[in-house]
Amino acid sequence: MSENYYKGKKILVTGGVGSIGSQLVKKLLTLDPAIVRILDINETGLFDIEQELHSNKIRTLVGDIRDRDRLNVAMDGIDYVFHASALKHVPLCEYNPFDAVKTNVLGTQNVLEAALTQEVEKVINISTDKAVNPTNVMGATKLLAERLTISANYYCGNKRTIFSSVRFGNVLNSRGSVIPLFLKQIREGGPVTVTDKRMTRFFMDIPTAVDLIISANIIARGKEIFILKMPAIKIMDLAEVMIEQYAPKLGFSPEDIKISIIGKRNGEKIYEELVCGEDTERAYECENMITIIPNTLWYEEPAKIPSENGCIKSVMKSYCSSKVPLLKKDQIRDVLSNIA
């Protein structure tokens, strides 16, 4: 990472008090920016992050990405935008589809249009593995947000703005994720609820996710989708390890905590994909990252671009949580110890 890339820059983070957004703000502050503006609809969260950081380099802005006028003001003079604001919970989006579209699709369009109006230098959209072959409202809206972000590059004309995305798996210990849910259920004496014994998921921790976002912004040339290579976990194994590890600490015997299989939730997949189909034909990979380049590039030497970042043409046919090696239980214990 270039240590000076963010020095003196003005940055906006939408959804800046969420699990990813707040950690991204903290990391950016260590890179000596001129200012980091934090836009979020969560007034209490904005107050809390102000109290926590005590930094004269942050500005907290109450606002909704559904409000284009607010975004235009928030982006005045901004160099980089990290778009982390979204409705992200699959069941909630299933039962509130119109609102999911308003935030994840129309809200993203507002971000992109405001960035063009204000001639922001770079916009990085935060996406999800659920955007790949979506089977639910949340995934479908995030797929469209990805497509809008990439296609926004065609709207630039002579303006300097470029748009790229990063695509994540599940983020360990983020709000509303399975680890805090399992921990709460263990604390209450069980049962721990697993939707399906076959369920597998990609996982990454929050610091790794933040590093990917920051690195992607540095190397982005426009239209790329950046994907971190990450391990996969069987959710049943995670539940069993968490019971073994946390039940004694919470005053229970592991045998006292039962696991209840409750069935898939609306819109939920048994496995997740990070790359599939036509994307595999345009995928380049290095040690820790996959870069999907667009079908059409204005680069003079398209094949040279990924190699500049140490990438080679990928031969993968898919990148799916059911087809990669799963973490063993002792590895899951190591992961849990690192986020404790």
C-alpha cells in the first residue's frame, strides 16, 4: 500500500457508522487525510463515533443516500467516495423489497450521479457475494448496484471520475451476522439455530475487508470488481466450535446447549459464490485477490493492467463456498480467537 496515497485527501464514507464503514473511517484516519466525512442516517451512531474518535479530521453528516441533494452537498470538494451504505439483511429485504430497491439501487444511483456532478476522483462501491447468481431481493439489488457502478464509467465524458466495486463474503462479527447471534443464543442457554446442516459461507474479518477496500481504491482504473480470496466455513461446524468454546465461559456445559435446525430463511442459499459464469473468463488473480476486468476497456494494453498488480489470467471455472476447502474445526478456533 502506498503510504502517501491518502495524505491530504478529502474522503466521504457513506454508511460510515456501520460495521465496515466505521472501521474504514478509523483506518483512513491513520493515513493522514485532510478530512473524512461520515454520512449516515443513524444519528446515534454518528454521535457515538464522534465521542469515540475525538478527531478534528472527521465531519459527521446526518443524511440518507436516497436524498440526492444531500449527497451533492456531502461530496463538495471530495476526492474519494467509499459507498458502504446499504440494506444488507436477506430476510428484511425479502419482506421490504421496495425499500431495498430505494436504498441499494436508487440510493447507489444517487451516489454515482452526485460523484459525477461534483467530479469526485474515485468511487468504490462495497458489494457482496450475494450479488452473484442472486436468489433473493438483497442479492438482486446489490447486483444491480454493481452494474450501475461499472456502467457509470460510460457517463463520465471528460470528467475525471472513475467507478469500481469490491465484492465481499460474510464479514466476521459484523452487526447482525451469525457469530454475535450464536453467542447471544449460547449466553441464553440455547438452542443455537442453524438453518441447514449443509450451509457454507465465505468469511473474512473486518480489518481484512477494510484493507481490501483501501487497496482497491489505490489500484482502481475504473470498471473493475475486486474480490478478496477468502476461506469458507461450514456453518454447522462454526456452531459446534462456538458452543465448545463459549459455553463453559458463560456457565454452561457444552452438552447443555443444543443445536436446532430451523430450515432456510426466505431467499437464502445453501452456498455462496464470489465468481461464476462469464466473470471467470475475465478474472485475473494474484496471491490474495481476484480482479474481474470489464468486457470493454479503454486501456491501450488491457492484458498489461492486471499484471501491473502482480496478477495472472485465472483458470478458475467458479469460486463457490461448496467447492473450496472448508476450514477445519481447529482452524475455526484460531479464527474465533483472533476476533475475540
